Amino acid sequence: MDWREFAVQMASMARELLAQESVSATLERITSSAVELIDGCDAAGVLVLGNGRAETLAPTDRLVNDSDRLQEQLGEGPCLDAARAGHPVFRIADLDDEPGRWPSYAPQAHALGIGSVMGFLLYTDDDDHLGALTLYSKRSGAFTDACETAGWLLASHAAVAFSSAREHASMRRAVETRHVIGEAMGILMARHGLDEDGAFDVLRRYSQEHNVKLREVARQLCEQGTLQDGGAPPGPGPSRAGE
């Protein structure tokens, strides 16, 4: 392992990660970097757990999807263990040596062409677990101690970039939501002579009555000039109607 060259490549990758414009682009750069930088890595992906389901993000190869889907179906496997139990690092030199640990997954993963697996929990001090970065090799014994160290360094940078990308995306959605709600309130105020509280109450009540998120109600009104039932927005309510 040429650690000097690796350091140069990691520095370049870190800058590229922060320059990505979306969460998906950030994750794609993370997984592609794993294949580029880690010796023996043939495929990589990020596995996240949510609402009782496993989701594969930014896979570099179909092998990643097949393995994650297999683990979800069987309810066992190294990636699930890492994501569920919060193991920071795992390295499986040869899946054939793990029949007792994952009796159903190991032989079927081997049939998929997986020889070695290595994974790293993605987390920061300020976040819950973000998921697990998983690296696959088609050869048994492909991942050495040096590969594990390199993967851990990459995953540390990746976790910070992933967390930052999620935070920026959340802030952007919040700003966009406030903007579209404000625009919808303006439409109602101009059409119906309402004040800000009355306009917001119209949107809120329509959202509750139709079980539609407030931002979606506002977006529909801004884009179509009306709401989903095709009629005018509901009035400002009995208390205001009598004023």
C-alpha cells in the first residue's frame, strides 16, 4: 500500500465530496472512490435501515443489490449486522469460513460470486448511524489489514460528507417549503381578502381534512391555481366568516 499516494487521493476525494450538489451524488462518489482506492474492492454500496426495511444506495455493481436483497430476505448477513448493531468495522476474509455465523446467507452469497466482504459503519459524533459502507471482492482473502485501515479512513471522510449533504438537503427543503407556503398564502390573501393568519388557517385546515402535507397543498395552489378537488380553497372558518 502506497500510503503517500493514498493520502493524495483521499485529499482529492474529500474536496470532491464536499463539492457534490446532492445526497445521491455524494453517495455515488463515496462508493466509486471505494472501488478506486481500496485494493481488491470490486463493488461497493451503502446500506441503510429505515422503517424495518433495508435500502441500497449508490451501488457500483448489481452484485451489491443482489447481496443486500438476499440479506433482507433472509434476515441475516454481515451488512445487516453492521447496520443494526452498530459495529464500526468488520472484515470477512472468506465467506466459506462463516457457515455458522450466517448459515443461510454465506452459501448463497458465495453462489453470487462474493469471496470477501468488508464494511464500515457511517457515523459522526452528531448523528445516529447513517448506514454501512460495504465493500465486496470476488476473491477470497482479498482484503488485508492495510485494506481495512484504508477503508476505515475513507469511511470516516465519507460519513462527514454524507451527514453534511443530508443537512444541506434538509435546509434546502425547509427554505423551499417556507417559500411555497408564503406564495400560496399570498394568493389566498389577494383573492379572498384574508390576513396572514386567515390564509395560513385555510391551508392548514385543507391539509388536515384531505390528509395532504401542508407543503403539497401550497405547491398545488401555486402551480394550478386551485386545489385537488377542483373547487375553490375552503373559507377561513366560522369564526372569521362571521367577522
